[in-house]
Amino acid sequence: MTFMTGFVGAHSLLAVASGADWIGKAAFIGVFVALIVLLASLPAKMLGETERRPPLWRNVRAWAILVAVAQILIYSFWG
Amino acid sequence: MSTVRLSALDVALVVGYLVGITAFGVWLGRGIRGGRDFFLAGKSLPWWAAGMSLVVSDIGAKDMIGLAGDGYRYGIVMMNFDFIGCIFPVLIAAFLFMPYFWLAGVYTVPEYLGRRYNLGVRTFFAVIWVLFMMGTLGTIFVSAAAMFEGLLGWSFWFSVMLTAVVVGLCTALGGLRAVVFTESLSCIVLTAGAALICGLGLAKAGGWAHLRETIGQMSWTQHHLSLLPPADHPVYPWPAVLLGLGFVLGPAYWIGNQAIVQRTLGTRTQNEARAAYVFCAAIKLVFPILLVVPGLVGLALLGTELGQPGEDWDGNRVLPMLVVRLLPPGVLGVVMGAFFAGVISNLDSYVSSASTMVVTDLYRTFIHRRATDRECLQVGRWMVVAFLIGGVAISYPIKRGFGSVFEAFQTFLSFFQGPLLALLLLGMLTKRATPWGGVAGMIIGVSTSAVLNSAEWLLGVPGGVPFLWTAWWSFVAALAGVAVVSTFTSGHDEDRLRGLVCWLPSEQRNKP
């Protein structure tokens, strides 16, 4: 029982600790920045890409990064 | 609520859409020879069709109506369900998770869990998903019938039977290929319909700037125009949105839901599967705006009539009232077509996935291990019919207590989402997760969900624990359960795990 109340109390503490609204915006933007770093750093072999890099408009990884950038802009303006 | 008076042009558009989509689905069914053609479209789906299909598998007519109501009640925070709750996990799924489903050559998510852990974990999640899908079919029939009854004056049984026949013909004859291509068409119609409601509504409300001003003047809407409400928000505090929705419920839905994963397993190449996910994410940049802004328009235009949401307030009235009052003839036909598209795409996704899981995870595992591909096709087709009959049969009892039944199904599924994600995550990322670890994580995670869901009377937490926090902590508990029990138990050997775990590529399987 103590274990479970610990869980419930922990999320209350988290909520109090994250009181400043700018932290929320920074956290969401940070998630997408981290995603961009992850996407950019994935080894080509893991994605089955050949040695010849595909043109940008056919590069799925580049499109994914573009979508993540759009999310950063959305959270910057509306967050 | 007054019903819509359809002009001859509107009727022609709706009938044309229904007949067209049924004929298209049946036509696509030619050439199906076996289970692989039926369940995975013979691995022939192009990325753009799979991507559009992913979008409408997620968004149905009930979501269009529900999101407008929630947009009215809570504001643009609801867009997070498509932003952090969809785009983030979809991109993660595309690059980290999908390759392992693909390389494992599986038909279903439970099949992957079975290979990675054991038959018990596989069967548990297969049965849970099949039960949930059966219940969901009933609720989709009911919500569709309520919508058509409210807008067009159709009777309950006429609405249910019409949608069941259209879905049955497309899915039973055409399989996944018909489902995906008709859903692509539905995606276009749904986007057009949602854009028309959003555009015409914004014009009527005096544009975005005037809409903001009107909402800003209300006494109870101070967080309506913020995507991230403060940490003490009673329903959607931003930390819970990030952790519960972004890190657990979203990924569990987009990575662990058979209806989603099956589309990408049917693509021609692994790269096309990845492109389908990214295309879906790109479309999802626009969809939440088209679906939530009508709720704000409703607030500005109908706010005095509908009032401030209280306990008995019905958010499902917002969109139908806007449709009735805003849309001219011709446009109305497109929007009604969009509602049909949403209903049909939701239904065929669930029917197709449920039949795939029954055949793959239950029939071929427990009843007829040596079933041929042709036999699986026949059983799959009959299962589509059986699920539709089952969905129709339970729709009437669901109708009688719709609110509580729908909520019960959603709560039921939320018990399993966190543990499912934990098992998939550890199963794919580390070879140390053992079969007994998987079983323990499943039990501990589901128990945590059940306790937190009952926190109000069990632990004395006033108002209970928000469902997003329940999802997060059940996920954490399941992770801990898998990690701890795996430390003391032995796992599968490396050879068996090749292609299932990210550090053990399958191409090395046959090397000495």
C-alpha cells in the first residue's frame, strides 16, 4: 500500500515542481529536439540505406526531421 | 436537434460515395489467393496509401464529433492527442520499432510478443485486443447510428445495417488491400469535409483573430488558447500530457495496436513502411487543427445557447449543430460523405485486424496448427462476417447504456496500454528481458492500473488519479517488473532472438 501511495504522491510532487509554465514549453520542445538528434544520428545501415544517399525529396529521414521541426514551431507559438 | 434537409445534389454525393466505395473495395478483392494476400495485401501496399490509411484508422466520425465537443470544453489542448500523442510516437515507431516487426516477418503484434517472450504473453494480449475490438465495433455502430439519426433522421437499425453491409462487402471480399485503398479515398473525403466545416465556421466567426477575442472575453476559458495548460490543470496538466500521453498512451497505440501496425506490415519494402508512418505524421500536422477549431467556432457562435459545460453537458451536440446551421447544399453532401468515410474506415480497420489476430494468434496456434494459407483465407473471411454480426448484436445493449459502456471499454483498454508498451520496449531494446520477466511485467503493470484506477476509494485520493497518470505509472511498474524478474530468470538464447531485438540483426542468423 505504501508503495502505491508513493506512486500517487510522486506525481503530485512532479506537478508542483513543474509549476512554471515555461518549463512545459521547454520540455515539449526538448522532446522534439532530442528526436531530431536521434533521427539524424541513426546509422544508415540500421535503416537499410545503401551507400549512395537518396536525393533529399526521397529521403524519409529528412522528411521526418522536417515534421519534427514543424512540431517545434507549433509548440513555440501555441505552447 | 433538427435534422439536416439534404438537397438532391447532397443525396447524389452521399449515395455516389457509398456505392463507389463498395464497388471499389469489391473490385480490389480480385486476385486474392491466400492468407498473405488477405491479411497483408500480399505485401504490395504503396507508402502513400498506407500512410493515409493510418490517419483514418485513428480518426473516425466519433472522433470528429468528440474532438469538436472537447475543443469547446477544453480548447486547443486537445490538439496534443495528435501532436505529442501521435506525431512523436509515429516517428519513433517508424525508425525504432517498425523494423523489428518487419524483420520478424510477423502478421500481428501478439505474434511478435509470443516469439520474444512466450505463448502466454501472446495469447493474453491477443484475447484482450480481440475482446476490446469486438466491444469497439459495437460502440462505433452505436455512435454512427446516433449521428445519422440526429442529422438525417434515419432509424437505428437502418443505420447499423447499412454500415455493416458496406464494411462487410469491402473487408470480407477485398481484405487489407481493399481496406487500405478505400481508406485512402476516405482520408481525402474526410479532410475535405473537415476543412469545409473549419473554413466556413471560421469565416462565420469573423476569422481567427476575432475568434480569439470572443473566447478571451469569456469567464471560464482562460486556458482554451494554450496548447500546454498549467501543471495544476484538473484534467490535462502538461506534465501528465507529456509523460502519460506522449510517452505511454501515444506510443502504446501507435506501436502496439494491431489496426495500426498491420498497414505498415503490408507495404512493399521496409523503407515504404517508414515512409507511410512519416506521411501519416505530416498529415497529422494539419488534422488536429481541422478537428479542434470547429469546437472553438462552436464556442464563439453557440456559446450562449450551449452554455458552460457541466456534469450533464453533451459535447456531441456541438458539431452536428454547426453542420446544420453553417453548411449550404452541395457542401453538406461532402460533409455527410466525410462522416460515412470516418465510420466505414474505423469499422473496417477493427474488423480486419480482429480477424487477422483470431486466425494468426488463436486459430493457427490452438485449433488447426497446420492450416494452409487457403484455409486461413476462408477462416479470415468468415471471421470478418462473424465480427460484424457480433458488433451488430451487441450494439443494441450498448445503446441502452452507451456512456457507461463506452467508458468501460476505454478504461478496460487503458489497463493494458502501459504494460504492453513496456513489454515491447524492453523486448526490442534488450536481449536481457526474459519470458518470465514478460509475464511478471504484464501482471504487475495491469495490477498497478487497476489499483490507480480505483485510487479514490482504495487509497483515498480525492477525485482519483487522472487517466494519463495511471497510464504512466502502470508503464513504469511494468518496466520495473520485467527488469527485476529478468535479473533472476533465464532468457532465450541469442539465436532465437535474432531479428527480434535491435542489437541482434537477423542477417547474422545463419552465420557460423
